[in-house]
Amino acid sequence: MEDKEYEFVHETIKKKPVNKKKLLRRTVLTAALAVVFGLVACVTFLLIEPVINNVLNPEKISKVEFPEEKKEVKPQELLTEESVARQEVQRQEAAVEEAKEEAIQSATTAFGIDQYKELYQDLYAYAQDSMDFMVSVIGISEMQDWLQGTFENENTTAGLILADNTAELLILADTGSMGNASQYYVRFCDKQMTEAHIKQKDSQTGLTILAVSKDEIHSTTMEEIRIAELGISGDDAIVGQPVIAIGAPQGTYGSVSYGMITANKGRLNLTDASYNLLTTDLNTGTAPSGVLINLEGKVLGVMAGSVSGQPLTVFGISDIKTLIAKLSNNEKRAYFGIKGVDVTDDAHKEMNVPYGAYVTEVVSQSPAMRAGVSNGDIITKIGDHLISSYKEYRAVIMSLSPQNVVEMTVMRFDGTEYKEVILEITAEEAE
């Protein structure tokens, strides 16, 4: 068999020449897309991360609470007869020594004009030192002129740095004179101004809690300011104490007034509310605002347009602590729609009127009216709480929440005697 010769086709594959321009374009495009993707991912992360973080780790806001006031026990209430006699001798001996010292002091020192000036200079310096817990609150609202054009109107009032709930600083102020302001700003003692918003407001008193985000407050400002310390205004010993009015007692922020408390027995009875009033010997300007402090720097009273008058009358701080705590915590408050007064001892003894909260007016279309409460009824019990005064009625109302359903016991006069009537009332939300 003959050998056959075979021939194979030999091919050489040549590499396609590299298009450098096209490669450069692709490289640039890939790099550009990578940059764009990185930017989109970065922006998305920045926007979504706080939301995810708030869901997974929600910021805890501290509840605002004020310590329960404890009436000081007078020393004489703890003394035995023997110790009283012994201390009386010691007191008399000390009084004699003190009288000698005073006689010597008065003989050698005269209280002249220079000492009088120094006294007022010291009082003014103390008032200025206390302004680090005060702020100026600015409310801005839009108004129309005669030509139907709009312009911004600015009103100011003095505010008190009340509390820090971890996320915000809470400011107490009377905004009743600010109308329907659309924007609020707070100016601190170092002149720094920060936007604020209303957390909650009581429409009857005008007292308002404004919140300022701590993230918006400069660190240097936080070092300059401090939280106000609240005092006790319900003690009878407060009468006659020297006080300083700070904020804007003369209508201008930074003004001051000096005087003393002349009475603490006044009351302002409002719908579902009753507040203690402090009277002073201070004369103030128009639209005063601010607070009353003692010589220890503690706040004893709050000025508000709802109790303005001459001489200066203010809300006692002890009686509004529950209200401002609820406003600070943005808690909804109960509303029945009842105005009333206390039953006096004379009415009880001479006319056999039962003790309780005497109803002077029932607000039209209120929960109390729908439940059947009438003028002249005397509220003696709400739920399990006995009521012997309008102040106690107010305390029970402040402990309730909207939509709570409770039994109210009233004593109603039928023409010959008072008879018990039990009503069911559903609380609504107070404004």
C-alpha cells in the first residue's frame, strides 16, 4: 500500500490590535461609575443610618419630675417641756448678749448713704448672677398692613430654663401675649440665639413649655447657662421674705425690682384648676414677665399675664409644679369643665352645707354638663378620692388622663336637704 502524503493547513491566529483610545474610554467610564456608586452609597448611608439607628437604639428622653416638697418640722414641735424651759433660758441669755453686740455695733457704725448704695449694688449683682438660668423668648408672627401687605411682627417675653430631658432644654414662659406666633427663638445669657418649638401650652394660664434641641446649642453656651432651682412657696414663713424680680418685670428684658412677699393666701380658681398666688409690694411696668427669686437664688413665683396687676402678683411655684411637669413631659391633661370654690366654715356651720368643691359654673357642652353636673352641686368624691375643697378637686383632675371614666359623687340640694347623687363622667383632653 502506497504511503500517501498528507498536508495540513497551518493557521496562525493574530491578536487583534489593542484600541488604546477605546480602552482608555472604558477605563475612565468604569472609574466614573465607581465614583458615582460610591457617592450614592455614601449619601444613602448618611440619610438612612440615623433612621436605622433611631429604630435600633431609640434616644431615651428623661422624664421631668420635681422632688416632693417636705414641710420643715419646726424645732419646737420636737421639744419636751424640760428642753423647752432649758432652751428658753439659753435663748434669753443669747438675746441679752446679742443686744449688747447690736448696741456696740450701732454705736460704732452708722448705716449711711454709702452703705445704702452698697446694699443695692449687691442686690443688682446677685440679680445679674441669676440671669444665667433666664432667657429671652422671641415670637415671630405674620401681620397684614393697611395695603394688605405682610410683615413680620416680633414679641418678646422672659423665660426660665426649667429642665434638661437629655435631648432638649425645656423653657418655661408666659406666651399668652404672643398671639399666634409661627416661629419661636430663645436668646441665652451669652446672646446666642436658637430656634425653639412649643412642646405644650396651658391655654388658661398662658404658661408654656418650649423645647430647644441640645444639638443646636453651642458647647460654650451650655457652659454659661444652668437649670433654675425651684423653691417652696406654700410655707407661711415665706411672707415677709425679701425677693428679687428678674427677667423683664418692668417690661424690658434685663430689668430688676426689689421688695418682699406680703401675702401667700391668694387663689385663682379657673376651669378644673386652682392656683396659689403670691402678692408682693413691687410695682412693675406694663406686660411684666419673668420670675421671683429669694436671696438663695431659688424660684418662688412665675409672672404671667393671667394674674397681672399692681402690686405684682405671681403664681406660687409650688402650686404649678404638677402642671409644668405635665407640660414638660407632653402629657395629655384631663378636662371636665367645672369651675368652683371651697365651702367655707361659716357656710358649713350655719347652713349645713357639706364640705367639698362647690360648683359655681359648668362649661357648656363639657363632659361635666353631659354627665349631669349642675351649678350648686358639691363634689365630695371622684373615684376613690374624697374631695373636701376645690384644690383637692383640681389635684384629682391633674392625676387623670383623657378618656378616663370615673364616678363622681355630688351632694345636691333638693329644696330641703342635700342628697347624694352619683354620676359617671368621661374626661376629655384639656387645651
